[in-house]
Amino acid sequence: DTGVSQDPRHKITKRGQNVTFRCDPISEHNRLYWYRQTLGQGPEFLTYFQNEAQLEKSRLLSDRFSAERPKGSFSTLEIQRTEQGDSAMYLCASSSNVGARVEKLFFGSGTQLSVL
Amino acid sequence: SQQGEEDPQALSIQEGENATMNCSYKTSINNLQWYRQNSGRGLVHLILIRSNEREKHSGRLRVTLDTSKKSSSLLITASRAADTASYFCPLSGYALNFGKGTSLLVTP
């Protein structure tokens, strides 16, 4: 595998619609992360998985956001009833961590969401 | 969660010059990492320095760590236009916690 893949690269949607993004991590990586990034800011942590278990979610994460990682492979991030404030780059990253503290993360190119 | 804070926010230099950016933090750390992000792209890991290391090199990159001052620096020597990017020094917990980064512009 050459890296972390995200699909789609760009998504334009109308306010109130639901959207779903997909992330395919590097195949042997056990941890998968979702981040959100707006212009001029650093990536903001949303949630992460260790294999298929979702271990942490940001307190800033609205109930409209849900993520899954069935079978510990690819992951999906769904946003329901999108709002204009959801417009951002959504980044996925993976790592082959064994310790509690994450070390090197491999990032995908991101999905740019625009909510009109 | 604690995060590294990069300084300056923006830096503009000419090709061939060296670029230095700094990172400060407030907690104890096991390691500190530097990442680069080209415009509109994902982040790329550059280097990781552990708390018992003082300096590390990778190609044109030199990273220092001073745990007594809770600070790190990233030096890019002989910069190129392709080094134009944002640079981050996230702290490690169960996730990486990012600051706003330093935006570096290298002009020909």
C-alpha cells in the first residue's frame, strides 16, 4: 500500500444534507484518526480507533458526527444535517502504534467539504 | 489537551537562506515531532526527537530540543521554493495535538 487514501477529495453539499467520507489506512496500521482543519488553523482532533474500537471522541464533536471502522480496516465519517460551519478539510491518518502515546502519523490528502 | 505552539506565525525568506522556526510547550514530553503541510494537502512527518535527545538531523533539517526551556527549533538549511509550506510541532498523547503552525514562504 502506498499510503492513506481518502475519498472523495472534494465534496460540495447543501445545508441540511448528509455526507459520508471514506478513509483507507495503510493496511497494517492498527490506529486510525480523523481530524478537521479550517483555513489558517492546525488540524483539530475529532476521534480515533484502535482496530475496530472507537477509543476517544473530541468533546467538541457534535452528535451530528459519527464514525465507524468495521472490521478494523477502512473507516467512514458521516456528518448529518450539515451546517455551513462544517465546511473544512477532513483529514484521516493512521499509525502502527503499540504504546499509549502516538508517534508517527501518516496522513491522507484530505476531503475538502463545502456546505452551501 | 496541551499542544505545541509554533513561532513565528509567518516567515518569508529567499531561496538559499536558512529558515528557523520555534516550538514551545508547557507539559513534560516523551517526544516531539515536526510535520510539514503543503497548501491543500495532508501532513507529512519530518522528524521525531525524543526527550533524551538534544539534536537530530535529517537531510537539510536540523531539530534541537531543550527540555529545560520546554522548547524546540527546526532549522531548514539552504531553503528551496518547494519548502514553502506550513510547519507544525504537535505534542503526543493518544492523538497528536496541533497548534496553528508556522507558514513559511520561500521566494526564488
